[in-house]
Amino acid sequence: MREDSSLLNMSNEDNILIETVDNNMLDMSSEDNILKMREDNEVLYTEDENNVLNTSEDTNMSYDDDDDLPTESDDYNINSLPTEMLGVIISYLTYPELSNLMLVSTHWKEITEDPLVWKHFQLSVDEEKMDILENILDIKRLARFQNIKTIGGPSFSACCLTLLFHLIHENSNIKNLDLTNTNVCNVDPDIFSATVNSMEAANLDMNFLTFSQADSVFAKMREKTQLQRLSVKYNALSMVDPFVLAECFTRLKELELNNTYVTSEQVQALFHAMGRQTNLVQLTLVEILVADVGAEMFARCAHKLEYLKLTNQNTSCLTQQQMAALFSQAQQLSQLRQIILQSVDLSFLPPRVLASCVNSWEKVHISDSSITDEQVKATLELINKETKLNELYLDVCNNSSGDADDIAVMATAVYIKKPKIKLFIKVNAITLFDNLPVLF
């Protein structure tokens, strides 16, 4: 492909965006973002494959002479493909690669400037970029982008954050806001709460929320909100009314509480609200004191979810009775598909009960937990008979080590019979089987 000389004089907006890409001001390597781009650009072809790809009838044809090689004028030239097909191809590229591709020619610049291609682009903003942020938001290819993330730690000034929130309000396409590790304590509570509740997803991890800001966010959420996914790691919410907090949480689809300071009364109110009605399908509770919730209530609410993550590192967040109820109710009308348990003791459960529950879920991740060899073997034995499992991750410990070889043999047998199931089994710090992808 030839280089178009007209691109030597790039516009200011191109320089701004490419500079942003080159300085790693955005998070564009996410596999989820690439997959979403592919979905947006997917073209379904119903014609016969020979109509989609204009290939020779002889697929084994070889070229004996250089003159027979295809040239740019032949149908093999990528520029001859339909724009829709090129859109699918470039959806496999990262955003830095796209920014380079648009410099190749006018043709490729037009293709890569399609706002749909940049829809899931995440713009990372620090205080130094605030002066040009308004210009960046006016760039044509960013007309439909949805994600903004603040970077630079807690040094963001209240003035810059207020300006950022005003610009977000003016851009109705922005749906996801990540404020991780950004100090927002000096931002006006009303401005902050209005911005958060205008998003579909908000990450408020380590934001140093004040009592007024937290109260304002959930008061506004109770009235009207667009929020569906919320993360509030390492923040204090203990001042919010338990019933208001519970009502707001159960309106969400995804909630992540990770070392969040909430009271026992607030947690109980959440589970009672979930017991009545909830929109929640995904719940993460990392080091949250759930022990005061009744075992039956806890289990009934847990089985309304599709995804549940629980940790018990300080040994007082969860009770044995709650774990027993969770596993005993798994064979009833459960919606659970994925469960992650960390630092829990499951060794008291009958092997068949644990095995039956594990095999009724699609993805199970149990780590730093106590499970007996008998429970592991019962689980593997049932996988060979009947299971819904797609992935099983066990990193457990117990007082026995005599069955390690048997477990390894059984895991291998599972892999041979059902190779699509991803397995990782480590007992007492010894890996007995592993066929999980490296990126797990």
C-alpha cells in the first residue's frame, strides 16, 4: 500500500490522539475490549464461501514464475475487500496499531476513523491532559467512545475533577467511569453524585469518599440512576442508612465490595432486601462481615446470583453454617453459574455433597482453602459421569498427602475423556494437574 502524501500534514486533532496513544494514556490491551470491538463490527455472511472469498478453483495452485504472483491490481489486494470486511479485520488490532494504520493512506484513515471502531476505547486522563481534553472529546473518531479512566493517583485537584465531571455530563456517550485511587474528597458532593449516577458502570475504588459524598451518591441513586455496575473497594460507607444502601445495591446488576467498611447492620439489610427482590446477578464480598446473616437467608440470596465471590481470610467473615447451607441448597432452584471461594474451610462437608455442588456449577475457583483428598477425588469421579463444569481451579490444603498420585491419575483421566474442561489442581502446594491457559 502506498503512502498518501496528503497525510504528511496531519491535523491537530490527529496529533493529540496519537500523542495520547503513544504516551500510554489509555488502556486498550484489554481482551474484553477487543472482543467487544469484534462484536460491533461483525458481519454475518450467508452466501457460499466461494462468493465471500474470490479464490481460484484450484486451491493448491503454486506460482512457478514471479510474473504470476498477484499484484495490487488483482483481487488479492486487501484494499479491494468490502469496507465491512475490513472493519472486521481491523477489530483484531490494538488501538496503538489502529493509530499507526490510519497514517498509511487516505483510504485506511477513513476506515479507522469509524466511531464504531473506537467505541470501547478507554481514554485515560491525568491532570496534565485536562487542558486538551475538550479538544480530544471533539475528535470525530471518538464520537461514540464510552470509557474514561483517571490516572496519576490522588494528586488530581478538585478543580480539574470538577471540569472533568462537567465535560462528562456534556458527552452523553460516556457510560463507564473509573476513578481508581483518585482523591475526590474536595469535589462538591452534588456534582460527584450526579456524575456517578449518570454512568452505567462506576469504579470508585480508594476514592477517600467523605460522609457527605457517600450519602449524596446513594440518596441520588435511590431517586434516579443509570448505574448497573458499581465497585467501591477500600471506601467507608458505614454512615449511609442501611435500608437506603440495601435498596440501592439491589437495583444494581453487579456489585463489588472489597475491604469496604460497612456495618453488620448494613450487610444484614442487604441480604434481607435481596431475599425480597434483587436485580443483582454478580456479587463480590471480599473480607466483608457476613457472619451475622442467618445461614438459610445467606444461602437463599446467594443462589439468586449467577456469580459469587467470597473470602474469609480473617476467619470471622463467614460461618461454617453458612457454607453448609450454601452447598446443601445448591441442588435446588439455583441460578449460580460461577463461584469463587478463598480462605474457607470446606473439609467438614460430606464428599458427595461437595462433589455434587461443584459439578452443578460452570466455573469453580477455590483457593487457600481446606478440602480433603476424599472430596477432591469424589469431585473428579463425578466429572467423568455428569457435570456442568467448564473450569475447575483447586488450590487447597489438608492434613493428608497419601492420595496425591491417585488424584493426579484421576485428573488425567478427566482430561482424556473431557479435554474441553479446564483443570488446575494443587494440593498442599504441589501442583498435581494443570491444563489451564497461561493467562489464567
